[in-house]
Amino acid sequence: MNIIKKLFIGCILLATTSGFSQSFFKNITDRLYFGVKAGANYSDFSNADFDTEGLTGFHAGGIVGYKFNDKFSIQEEFLYSTQGAKIKGGLMDGKDIKLSYVTVPILLKYKTNFGLYFEAGPQVGILVDENFSALGINSGTKYAEKIDGGVSAGIGYQFKNGLGIGARYYRSLTDVTKVKTAGINTDFQNNTGQVSLFYIF
């Protein structure tokens, strides 16, 4: 009789735990969302001791987010992003300094009832390619830091069908370069503006 009771209680506990687990994971998956995005970059350097102007690039990648409720969510992106600056004046006038990163912004997002949203949070960039030949630096020299970190903030609009458009500004808080080169101030940072189209599944 005791064995039957124990088996019965065990079955009830198993069913209860299984039901709770299914409910818990369903709640999480219902709040998760995924998407894709792509757009244009306009980047420059700040605090450089040589004159620069903006360089046009692009970004593209994926989105994953978690909705806390209808208004607040946290969104992470994995983007390939081309950045840099164009040298202005001197013998190298018009030459491009090019940097390519895999960027990972993690943003707190607030969405209004009519589709407008605001976002802000930290961003990390992992360097995948660099070209400083415009400064006379040999292409074999690893001149840029592997990690770029800073903050991003943006605004946008998402339609009910999942399509959206956004604008964002990124300000680096770390120096682009690591090599001390004679005559060049190495304490300059990335600044990037972005305009994007995206689709949330």
C-alpha cells in the first residue's frame, strides 16, 4: 500500500513539474523575438590630431530580443559594420582609413503604443579588419585595438507588420589605436551614425 502511495505521489509531482516547466519555457519563448536589419553608416574620428571627414559604410546582421511587456524589452544585435574616416587636407587628402567590426549592442528599448521607440545601452565591437595605409602605416602592422567599446542611443518606428526604420548614434569610449606612432596622436575614438531598415519576425 505504501509503495502505491509513493508511486501515486511521484506521478503527481512529475506531472506538476512537467506542467510547470512547459508553462515556464512557453512563457519565455512567447516573449522572445528575432529579426534582421541592414543599413548605412556615417562614421568619423573624434580627438584626432589630423583633419578628417565622414566616411560612408554599411551594417547588416541579426536581432534577438526579449519583451518584458508591451513597452519594455531588451534587444541584442550581431552586426557586421564598416567604419573609419576620410583624411581631409595634406598629401593624403581624400584617402580612407577603414575599420571593420562585428558589433554587439545590448539595448534597453521603450516602445510607445503607436510604434515609436527609443533605445539606449552599451556596445562592444570586435575588430575583424583594418586599413591604415592612408597614414603611411604598413598593412602588416596591427595598429587598431581588437576591442572597441562605447554607448549607443537611438530612435525609430516599427509598423505592426514587423517592418521598421531606425536611426542610432554610437560613441566609442575607447581609443581606436594601440601603437604609438611618431607624429600621430593615438588617442582618438570612433563615432558612428546609422540609419537602418529592419524586420522583426
